[in-house]
Amino acid sequence: IARQSGTKTVLVNGRVSDKMLANVPKLKPFWRWVFSNLDGVLLRSSTDAARFDNLAGQLKIAPPQLVTGDVKLDAASPVDVDEIQRAREKWRAIFGIEKEAPLIVAGSTHPGEEAMVLETFHRLKEVFPDVRLIIAPRHIERAEEVTQIIKAHKFPVFRRSQNEKVINAVGLLDTVGELSEVYAAADVAFVGGSLIKRGGHNMLEPVLRGVPVVFGPYAMNFRDAAKLVEESQTGTQVADETVLVDALCDWLHDEELRRDLPRRAAQALEAHSGATRRVAEWVKALCNKNR
């Protein structure tokens, strides 16, 4: 309808997923019609561009395209070091975690992952006896379920929403909108949805708080972020839960690498700097073309 009315139509910050790569060839007439109504395709990365070229070749279409970088990463920048320190002190005080105790924050976990994290935590305590853990389930309506899982693993529980101090407890973040800041209290973070076939969540969130991240093999929804994290040495992808403890131990042992993380994160994000401007300039040129 937009095309018929003369309105320019552009796909911005485009991503070509595994699912799309598999499904487009099965429905060629439909997707040929969809893409023929686009005046331009602006893609996040060279990987997405190569994948789109593959599909465009199969569909025999050639809409103009450009790799702009990721608009979301253009907006992302590491949080100020002083702000990170303030958040670290604030949330450690709230959860009753000692200043120097190693802390793991497991964020955005899904059913099945909490048990894996807690088994890993048991093993981690053999190496770091004073290590602490905070779990933040992706869906807070699972708070009572996760509480029972923690108790089944023989750990006391401190729920953020109830604010009752419990000594040496596993923290449960059962509130909305606080996880991003809580990451700053950690020494290492685990981002969930990645040890199960969920596709992962944003592993850059802890990195932007100056914290290294560990995540599982199922990170399809954040493939470029995962690649950026590994290439910049700001995180580690593990094959499965059996080696999760090894990755966490490596990060806890390497204080120098952790300390240098904000610099490496900022350097890695430079490639996406200006993505928003590039999109705006391309769209402006498109709109001016036929005036």
C-alpha cells in the first residue's frame, strides 16, 4: 500500500536470521513480492549483507542495499567507570554481598537454566569458597518456582522484592527494570536463553557495565553481538553447561583482563559508531532523488 501511494519504503537495521535463510527459498513468490516493494535494504553487518545477497540472487531481485552498522550498537557505549562503581556498591549492599566476594549474576534465565547455574555454583564454590550468586529469571512470574529450585539445591534465598536479609543466600532478582544496573555489581555475568534453544538475550548488557559475560551455544538471536564479544575478549561462549564452570573460573582468576574490559568494549563498538547517521543520510538521499 505504501509503494502504491508513492511512499518510500526501507528496511532499516536489517538482520537475516537462520530461520529466514531457510524459509525464503520455500516461499519464493511471496518473498519476491515483499522485497520488490522495498526501495532499499540497510543491513547491520557484512554477514547479513552476504546472506541477503544469497536470497536476492535466488529471488532474482536487486533492491539497493548498504551495510550501515548496527543502530542499536551505535547508541550503546560503556557506562562511566564511576557510575559502575556506585552501582556495584549499591547492589552489593542491597543483597548483603561483601565488597571483595566474587559475584556471579545470572541474568534472563529460562526454565532448565537455573538448575544448570546452581550445579555450576556448587562446583565453583570448591575453587572460590566465598563466591556469591544472584539469579534474575527472564520472567518474574517464575519467582516462586525459581525460589523452590534454589532451595532444592540447598541454598537459602534472598528475594529482592521482600528485602529480608538472609546470610550467605543466593540472591533472586524478582523485580522489573533493575537487571542492567545489577550487572555492575558482578565480577562475571551469565546471560540466559543460551543454554537452551531459546536463541539468547543481549550479552552486551553486562559488558556495557564493565563486566565480562559468559553465554551458551544458543545465541542465534544475537549472533553479531556474540561475535563482537568474543573478538574483543569481553566474554566467552561455552559449548554447554559442563564447561560453564571453567569459563567462570577463568574470568575470576584473570583480574587484569577484567580490569581492562571497558577499554576493549569501547574499542569494539567503534565500528558501529555513526550507524544512525549513515541510515539518516541514505534515507534523505532516497527521498530527495525524485523531487
